[in-house]
Amino acid sequence: MRTVRALVLGLIAAASPALVPAPARADETPVKSKIVAVDLFKNGLVVVKSEVVLGKAGTYVLDDVPQPVHGTFWVESAVPLEAVVKLRDVEVPAGDTPPGDLQEDLAGRLVTIHFKGDKRPPLTGTMMKFKPVKAADGFVHGQPGRFVVLQTRTGRTYIEAAEISSVDAENAGEKVKRSLPRLLLTLGATDKAETKVTVRYLSRGMAWAPSYKLDISDPKMLSLEQHAVVKNELTDLAGADVRLISGFPSVQFSHVRSPLSPRTSLAAFFQELGGGGGRDNDFTANAMSQQGFLNNSVGNFRAGGFDLALGATPTGEGVDLHFQPIGKRTLADGEALALTVAKGQTPYERIVEWLIPDTRNEYGQYAGAQGRGNDRGDEADDTAWDALKFKNPLPFPMTTGPATVTADGTFNGQRTSYWVNAGEETVLRVNKALSVRTRATENEALKKENGDDRVFLWVGPRQYRRSTVEGEVAVGNHRKETIQLVVRRRFSGDLISADGSPKSSLREEGVFSVNKRNELLWTLTLKGGEERKLKYTYTVLVAH
């Protein structure tokens, strides 16, 4: 059986005339589609799969018209099929829709208009009906006009809408007409009694937010739970299969609505396509506030230094997107769902981590506490932190999200946990280690016994001096317990010597600097009340 996939984004020419509302035709059959599955990204994008069963050849009308992302709307059918979006004049219960344009709602009705103040008597007449006219943007807008026009016994009367106090309408009826979009599917010739049609597209309006709970009540085993909150602002779901997507949401045109959307004009489409900031542009940045949570930075300490195992549990095939099923769900528009996705246990280590940032810029000059060289965020914070070192115990990756640490029912702290593959080792900060005192100092050694030892040289158009820097890190454990302390000292230049045989590693940021970017790593065991001092020396080229 041949499956025809029809990309409906090219139907701009067919869709444009439909912007003027038209009445339903007798040979059109109303049908209902159902959303059977949704796959949710964290940034507000959702992959929708809906199905509808059609009968014999003909035209079928669906009232649920999608608002797809550009380039993602596909119709799948075993029988040739065409699709078009039109605006149709539809009668809806007056109580189910807010009041619109008086001229449109009461067209053809006998009305009595009461005016503000007492100077003008009420006026009775028939509300005139006008043919819809396109506005400059290509749409038929339903906003009230400046004037309301009545046909009276003396002729046509134009009334300033702002002067109207109230309107009495005789035989107004229980319904009003509204111009609503409809999706028309025209099925080709077939000898089958039924044809199932599947519609797939990306849209906006659903998202999921992950979070983690780490319990360290056991001194050796860590219990981890992944939670999720699903928010639905798309449409009502009834028994739809829901999957949560983890990974990088590579949707280049996520900010561009398809021209198939009934409320997207060509002008708006081309503006969004060109990055001109159309309506709802940059949706992925606004659906949730911080891009670090929407996408996935890799590793909680991803800039090197920590001696973490690179091994992980092999999982998945193909692209690096993980789809986590959470079963069939019924969720109305505006509702939210909170649930536990998975649980696991793993051995862990409690450590105290002290990262001392590089304080020099790319020219070797001192950047001070505000500059912090190339370090940003937590990596620019010269503070010791309690941290947990463990492997991801879940059978799938831990996606980026907030992680809360508890022990014996007591809150310990909350930080961001970044992407961690299944079985991969990571380090998660918990809280500042205020009872572990730290101090880092550096001084430039200007002279030796035989005089000034500084060397001046040219690197490209700049002159530099080679200086020798002597540094010291001092730590003191003010706790009763023994701690495992990891000291990470970053610096720019060439290492000469260091106490305690630290591990030295190059940082990739050095490719943009005249000096190498390095990190020294000491792993120390400090008993309660113990203090330790470590000295190191290096040379650095400083722009003169």
C-alpha cells in the first residue's frame, strides 16, 4: 500500500482566498480528529500526532486547525489527499463566545440604541450587514469600527460607537456568527469504506520541566528521583500517549509560524522567516526563562579539572534525543500534571570543592574580582562548596534541571544539575562550605639577588614582560569530621613548581590567549581542625 505524504506548507496560494469567510457547503462532511500522541520538549515546543477517519471520496471539514511551526506540517494518507485552511462563518452559542463587533453580531436584527446622557432619544432601526473586506495585512478583522450603521425609516444613520450606552436587540437569537478557521481535507477516489489520515506537526503550547531529588540519608548510597511537571496550554488531551524529550531541541525555525496558520499573513511570515521579530518571535527563549534549562549543557563541571570517569552506560541509537514515555494522559487546556518519572540508587562521595578562578585576561593582565578572566557564573565564585560525586543511576540521561538535596528529611540545598549520560560520573554542588576556611594569594616576584629578572619581548604588535608569580592556597577544616577537599587553582602561564604534586591540565580557553590556561588539582584529606598551605610558582606574559 502506497503512503502519500503531503507537505501542506506550499498551499499559500490556496489558503489566501480563504481569508474572506465563506459559508459551509452542503457537500462537506464535518469530522472530528483526535490527538493520539504528543512528544514534549522543555522549551514549549511539542510534536503533535493526530488522527481522523474519513469515508468515501469527498471533502471533510475539521474544526481544530493547528498552528504549526514552519516546515513541520505533514499529512499522511494511503489515498491521495489535499488540505486547505479556510475561514468559515459559523454559528456558535452566544454564551460561548465574548461579544464582538455589534455590526457583525446583530446584522439584520431590529435594534434600539440608547445614547449616553439625556440629550438624545433612543433610535430604532435595522442593523445593516456588510460584506467582509480584507485589511491591509490580508485579514478580515473583527474589531469594532468607529461607526455603527442602522437602516431607519428615514434612511441610513451612522452612529458614533463611543456614544452608545446600550443596545436592545429583538429576536437576537441564541447564536451569533463568528469567522473561524477550518481545515478542509479533500480525499481522492478510493474503494475503501474508511481511510485513516494522520497529521503530524510541531507547535507551541506544551512543555515539561524536570527536577531531581537526591537523598543522602544513607552515608554510602544516594537515592535519586526524577520528577516532571507537564503544562498544557495547547488544547484538551484525552488519553493521548505522552513522551518527554531530553536533548538539544534543534528546531531552526521554531520562531516561524507556518503560512498555513489562518492568522499568519505573508508579511508576518516573511518577517519571522527573516528574523525580523514577528509576533511571538524568539518563543524558545521566552517559553521558560533560562536557556540553560531549556537546552542541555553537558556535565556539572564540564570545563575539565575534575578527575571524573568518562565512561557511561551505552544507551540509545541514532540522534541524541531521549524519549521517555509517561503513558496515556488526559489533560485539559490550562491544566498541569506533576509526576515521578524514575528512581535509582548509586554509591556517592561527599567532597568539598574549592575552585579558584583565573584572574587574568587574554593579555595576561590582572582582571580583578569582576573580570575573573574567562570564568563565568559558578566558576567565577572563589568559594568552597559541599558537593556530591556520583554516577547517574537512571537507565537514561539526566537532563538539565534543578536538583534538590535532602538528608533525613532535612533540606540541604538546590543547584542546577546539567546533562549526565546514563552511568556517567558527575559532581553536583549542594551548598557553600562556610566552616571550611580558604584563602588564595598571589604576588609577583620582581627581583632576584642579582637584580631585575623580568624579560621583555614582542608578540605580534604588543610588547610583553615575562613575570614570575608566587602563589599560595591555605585551607582550614573547622568541622569535627574529616573531609575530602578538592582544590582547583586556575592560572595563566607556565608552571614552574607546586607543592603536593597536583594534577596539572590545560584548559581549552588558552587557544584565545597569549598564555596557556591551566588548572592545578589537589585532592586533600583534612581532619577536623587541620590546616594546610600549598605553594606554587609560574611565569606569565603580561602586556606592557
